Amino acid sequence: MPVSSHAPRTAYEQLDQQVHASLANASSSLSIASALLAATDWALHLAVSPGKCAELGQLALRQSCALARYTLESARGHAPAPLASERRFAAPEWQQWPFNTWHQAFLQTEQWWKAASSDVWGVSEHHQSQVGFAARNLLDVYSPANQFWTNPEVLRATIEQGGCNLARGACLALRDWQQALAQRQTAPSGPHQQVGRDLASTPGKVVLRNDLIELLQYAPAGEQVYAEPVLLVPAWIMKYYILDLTAQSSLVRYLVERGHTVFCISWRNPGPAQSELDMDDYLEQGWFAALGKVGDIMPGQRVHAGGYCLGGTLLAIAAAAMAREQDHRLASLTLLTAQTDFTEPGELGLFIDDSQLGVLEAQMQQRGVLRAEQMAGAFQLLRANDLLWSRMVRRYLLGEEEFPNDLMAWNADATRMPARMHSQYLRRLFLDNDLAAGRYSVQGKPVALGDVVLPAFMVATQSDHVAPWRSVYKFHALSRGEITFVLCSGGHNTGIVSPPGSPHRQYQIHTHAANAHHLSPDEWLAVARQEQGSWWPAWQSWLAARSGPRVAPPALAPAGADAPGNYVMEK
């Protein structure tokens, strides 16, 4: 039974919930049943697919012969062309025998399992993806890069440093173990970065506070500002200040310095007392409360609304509800890596099915919230090489202590989520795709994204594991308004935090006119122009052209607390 149900729970249902929560606690919040269903579906269909089995056998034979030739040539002192390559084996040490043979054998095993877990007749796409994901992660445990005796970089460092790297790694492991026992989540050690001083330091005031949000209004940087303000809606899955990191990488400061009056929502870090908050609360106490306050401060001015990640999805829902009610307070929409159609949600979809959601709901029913470390663990599994194994090798085998940048410090400052809201979000949007299908209800009545005709500026990133750009692009098929779409380099976070001057940044941009013929993602790629540098100036110019004349800035609330406020400090 989903957490969002208001029906009384019987003694039998309570027993099931307790058992499922206990199983979830023992399995790191992963559904054992979901994994078994996927494995059974794959194994049974593979067993009755002699063609696929023969194909896999032939592939294994070809790989074995190729690896034997490669090994023989390497043993003779030759430098054969690698059979496969990957970034983690790029160092020169990996090209020496026997390390080159070991890592080539590992990469070929990965290739075989990728072939074995895909294109099996009759297996659901979701189950094939789960089997492939499980195989990839299990193989990573035995990767030669992750073992002391088979990693030449670690062996070289150990010889050169007389084992001091291992001693430092042991000290770091002990420190991490102590922190885990204390159940404290801290930023990586290194130079201290303090919220309000080094991060989230753009001057401003808290102009509204309720049980869910603090609304920040930032101080103007000049004597005149654009007439129409900007209201930013960050994701509640993390702290808001990804949009206001250091002074050099703050999107908020960038807009303020160019004459925009900026407001930003800072979400509360909910605890068990907020477990019953739902999506309607996030709309009413979050978005609509903030929009109403902006209207009080700047009466008569329409608002340019921008939403990041989940905040963008919430903003799209709100815009559709406002269009339904003929509410014209918005001037434009900006959606940053925000999905509105969840038919292709990316690798995060591996963790979303009825069985997995049942496990999470049982745990959340018991605790009242989804804990920050549960979500962090899911993201680590999605990018295990980058976020887990390579970090462990550097930290515990090479003894290299991390010195965090601003994004790393922000990423370590995770938040919880109310049980009811998170269950609704996962079921109604990810699992059932109600928003794109026109079934999502606000205040008891369904909303349709087709009613949204506001000009929109959308940003997606090329290497996004959370909101793949082709999934973000689906908004084109749902809205009838003008859409300026940007595809930029980087990932879900690094692509958005892209201040001018950042190296190796580029983007493509194209404007799709209102009611124009639909372009597929591949057609869009063909016509979108390529630009070098950050996408921030393009967005700021787009906003400036729609924000009215320059006027005297509005006053800051004199009694409000200084930005970044109090909610961002909650652990």
C-alpha cells in the first residue's frame, strides 16, 4: 500500500509493512524481489533462446582467441593494439605486461555481459537494464583497478613511498569508519567552506518564512534593475545553493550583477514531523506562497520563473495549473535539467518499479522521511566507477586526501524528503507518468502541459545520468509555446554550474517557434548552432529582452534575516 494512502492500516498491513521495512534495512533499501524477478525473467528467456546462447558462445570464443593472441604478443615484448579501452586503465603502467592482459580480460568480460544482458527475446526492457546494471556493478568489485596486487599505479606508489600511502589510507579509512558509526554525513576533508561565507554568500534578505520554505530576495547590485523579477525554484532533494555557490560560480550573483531582481526558494530540510507533507503542500506552501510574496513586493510585475531539476518539474506543474485558472502572473519559464515526461527517465529508472517503491514506502512509513544517505547511495551506484571505486582507490590505497571544490561541498550537504511527498512524486510522475498523460491533478482537477504557452528557455546536459537530455527535450511535444532549447557540455550539476570563463565549455542552441512543426531530437541536433563557452550569457540576454525597462530596485524587507537564512543550515 503506498504511503500516500489515507485509508486506515489493518493489523495485517502493518505486519507486512514492518517485514518489508526490515528486509529493506537489511538490503540497503534495494528490493530483493525486484532483483530476483529481473534475474528470473532474463535467465528463463535466455535458456529457451538457443540462437542467443550460440551467439554468446561464439562471442566468448572470439574473445578468448583474441585475448590469447594479445597475451602472447605482450609476453614477447611487442605492443599490440588494445582490444578495448577505458579511462580508468589509461595510465602508462596499465600497458605493461601482465597488467595489460588483466585489464583487457576484464574489459572483454564486461563486453560479454553487456551482450548477454541485452536483446534477449521476450525479456522486458526494464529487466534487461537491471540485469546489465547488476552485472556491471558486480564485475566492478573484481576490477583489477580496484585491487592492490593488480593495480600497477598503486604498486608503484607503494614502492616509491615505502608503504606510506597505505598508512595514510588506513588512517583515512579509520576516520571514515568513525564518522559512519556516528552517522554523520560531512563534506570531504580539506579547506573549510562555510555556507553564508564561502558558499551562498550573495547579499540578501529572507522576505518570507513558513513551515516549508524561506524566500530569499537578493540585494540589487546597481541603481536600476529590470522591471520584471526572476523567481528561482531549486530542487528540494539538495540544498538550494547550487545556484549560489562561490562568488565566481554563483548563477544568482551573475543575474543580480546584470540588473535582475532575483528571488530564490530555500526549502526546509524536513524531519519526521513533516512526513505528511505532500506534493500539493510543495505547490501551495512553496511555489504559490513564494509567487504571492514576490507580487506583494513588486506589484503589477509579471515574474520570470526558473526551476532546476525537481524544482523545474514542480514549476511546470504550477504553470499548467495557472494556465488552467487563467492566472497570468508569469512572463516566462526556464527549466534546467527538468523532466516533464518520464517515459525515458534514464538510469534512475532502474530503481523505480512497484516492488522497489514498495520497499521505499515501507521504510518511509517507519521513519517518516527518505534519509539523505539513501538517495546518495542510489546516485553512487549509478556512477560507481566515478563516485565509489575510484574514490576508494585514491583514498585508501593511494592515501590521497580529497580537497573539495564548491560542488563537492554542496553535494555532501544532502537533505531528507517527506514520506508522502516522495511516494507521490515517484508513483505519479516516474512510475505512472501522470503529468505527460494529462492525469496529474492539482487542487482536485487535472492539469495539461498543453495549456502552457509561455516562452520557455530549457537547458539540458550531454552527460546527464539523472535527467537525460532526450527526456528533457520531450517538453517540446507537450507545450505549444516558443521554446529555446540549450544542450550544453557537462553533467547534471556541472553543466548547470557553468560560469563564463570555465574551460572546455560549449553548447548548442535553437529556438522552436510556438505551434511550429515538431522536430525530433536528432533533427534538433542537425539545426542547432554550436557555441563555445558558457550558456549563462545566452540565458541572461534572453531574460533581458523580456524583462521590461530599467527601474529603481524594490526595497528589501528591513526585518528579514540575512541570506542565506536558517533553513539551509538545518542538518
